Amino acid sequence: MGCARADEDDLIGWARGRIARQRTRHGEGPQTVSASNALLDPHALTLGFARRFATYKRATLLFRDPQRLVRLLSNPERPVQIIFAGKAHPADRPGQEFIRKVYSYAQQPEFAGKIVFLEDYDIDMARRLVSGCDVWLNTPIRPHEASGTSGQKASLNGLPNCSIIDGWWEEGYNGKNGWAIGERRDYQDDETRDAADALALYETLERAIVPLYYQRGDDGLPHEWIAVMKEAIRTVAPQFSMSRMVKDYVRDYYMPAAQSGERMDARNYALARELTAWERTVRERWGEVSLTASGPSDEQIAEGESARVEALVRLGRLTPDDVRVELVTARDENGALVDQRVVEMRAGRETADGARRYSAAMDRFHTGSVVYGVRIAPCHPGLASPFELGLIRWA
């Protein structure tokens, strides 16, 4: 049997009282209300699924094979139970239907006492769930998950996540701090996708999560499970926190903005005046800018070698100091561009007709297909970003 934590005991007792009040409000009889005290098992592996019931979150994915789910929950040696909670938007009829289906499953005899739905999801309930369950379940349709703050809070409390690799879990999962459901891929249709994800979910629970939870050392403690809990806290706490976010904002935005403001204010706004005049000139003359580029095409470049990329730039009435010419390279991974790198191209000699040559070395930094392009954008020390003016040309 499992070894219940104190906070899990608190959650089970609190959930029983909550369900008793729900049943009373629904007009159920004293015997049914009294039976609430026997729901859930403090020693069973407890999965938590609590969030907004938008349809893309697929709250009913776990019920795709009810008989398999019954077998998973009903093993007397390794029992499992699930606590559902959440709300749907008042205008979201499909989301409300998902709630009805989950609630209906919870009332079926084979799931009685092993699956519960808690009504009126709020902050207090969320706090109890993300600290009292054992695993936090998340089954959205890729790539629709916006963030996943409940999963982050769960990990901070030592609850490993079992989630589709989407949203924050795309960044947070490291193979040791929880479990991933399914693959990073697209499917030919929704039915195939849901079938594959449901199968992956069942197999992850049956082969990885449940056995690990009930694996005990000689002292009766689940040491490997505790290691996953610690890894969840260790990896998530520093990265997904308000403290880290505030530091990022201060370092990347607030301090640069303050420093820029000081520079603009200095010497009676001299830099601001200069930047305003320069920007007006660049906008008026940007239509005169053009460039062409040449480089390797469909060539085999051995890893570690480099190839030369050249650009012929015509600036019109602008000067080389007004612009920055860059070589942009990336690895093509089945249409997705990853590992982007940007290199400033060096200005060379001027041609007889007034154009200027730029060049840079393109290193073959990865095996596989590499794509590249050359671009030019305005450049001035007073700009907060090279793209601030919204002006750019690609060869």
C-alpha cells in the first residue's frame, strides 16, 4: 500500500467533506451523504486534474478506454484514484458537456469512490489540490496549451507532472522531474491523435508511474519516487517563479529602458534630437536601399568547414554607418527552423557603380539541412532594437 503524506490526508478529509456538502445540496439522502466519508483512500496514488474545462484540454481523454481505466484504478495491491475539479466558461457549451461526462463517469459503480468531481473550483481548492495530490495530470491538444501555471505550482509542491509535451512542460520537462505523454508530432486527424495520446497515457501510468509510486525500500519509503519529487522542485522552482520573472524584466527591459532614458535626457536631449532627425532621414531614403546575395546552393558542406556568403548592397543616399547587414542561418528540421544564428557581415570595397560589397563566413555548425538569408536593417546607437523602425530588406 502507499504511504500517505500529511497533506494528502488533509486533502482526502477535506474532499470528503466537500462532496458531502455537494450531495446535500443536490438533495441526496442521508445514507448517500454519509457514504461520502468512505470515498477516496489516503494511501492510494492520487492523480489531480483541475483547471478550466476548455475542450482542447481534453479532460475526458482518460476515459477513452473505460475498461482499461477500471483495471488501473481497481488493482487492490496498487490502487489509483483521480480527483477532478474545474469550471467551464458560461458560454462554452462543449466545455460544460465535458464536465457533465466526467461527473457521469464518477457516478458509475465501477468508478465509485475512485473518481470524484469537486464543484465550485476556486483558489482555495486549487491550493489544496496542488499540495495534496501525488501527480498532476495535463492532457491538452498540442500546440494549444498557453502556459500551465497549475502544473508549475504542483511541481513547486513536489507533485511531478504527467503531461503532454506542450506549454510550459515543453521547457520544464527534463526526463527526470515527471513524465511526458505522447510525442512531439502532428497526426493526420483528431481521432488518430486522441487514440495515440490516450494509449501513451495509459502506458505511462501502468508501466512507469504506478509501479514507481508503490516501489518501496527496506525502510518502507519510495526513494525513487521521492527523487522525482525533489527533481521537480529543484528544476521548476528557480525557472518558473515570480522571482525569476521579475529579474528577467529588470535585467532585459527595465534597466535598459532606464539607461536609454538617461542617455536621451543628457545634454538637453541631444541624443533624442539626433535620433529623431536620423530616423526621419532613414524613413525618407529607405526606398533607395536594395541588396542581392550569393552563396552556396545545394552544396555539400562538411561539418566544421565554412562557405563564403557575399552581398551587394546599394544604399542610395544612406551611409554604411546607417545600416547593419547580417547573415542569418538556421537548421531546417522538417520545416521548423531551429538554432538560429546571426552574424554581422563585414563591409568591403565599393564597386564602380556605387554599390558596396559585404561578406561573412557561414559555418556548417550542424549536420543536416541548413538554410540562410541576408538582411539589412537601420542601425543607430540610440535605437532600443534594430527592428524598432520596422524597416528591413532581405536579399
